[in-house]
Amino acid sequence: MLIHVGYDIAVEVAQQTPFVLMLDIHNSRRHDIRHEEGRVVPEVPVERGFDHYGNRIQRLIVEPGVTTFSYRALVRDGGFYESVPA
């Protein structure tokens, strides 16, 4: 099955503000992504990396005013429940 995932998040800040975003699909599922696109408006430099647990992170500094983070992806999934460690 194919699953559409995404978000639109708008924030308003009064002064230049650093952000650390953890909004990406986990790295263990990257191979299942069929299409993805993300945007930050207004455009600012984004530093991408990983935390100590393998989660994808984005670091950026936004300017005063409204900034919008948008993401859309199409993900392939078998439709089965994930196993949960006992």
C-alpha cells in the first residue's frame, strides 16, 4: 500500500531564532519513500544530520516573522503491524 504523509507548520518569531527539527521519516524507512519534497519559506540555509539514535535532524536559524515548514512524501508500506519488543 502507498501512504501519503506530510505536514504544514507555521511559526512566528519576534527575533532571529535557532530551530532543531526532528520531523523526517526515520532513516530505517528511507528505502520505502517513493517521492518526497520539503520546503522552508522563506528559504534559509538548513544543516542536515543525525542524532545519537539515528533520527534525521535539521538545524536552521529563522529570521523574525512567519516561517513555514512543509513536507510531503509517498511511502510504500506492507500494511503489517510492527513487532514490539517484549
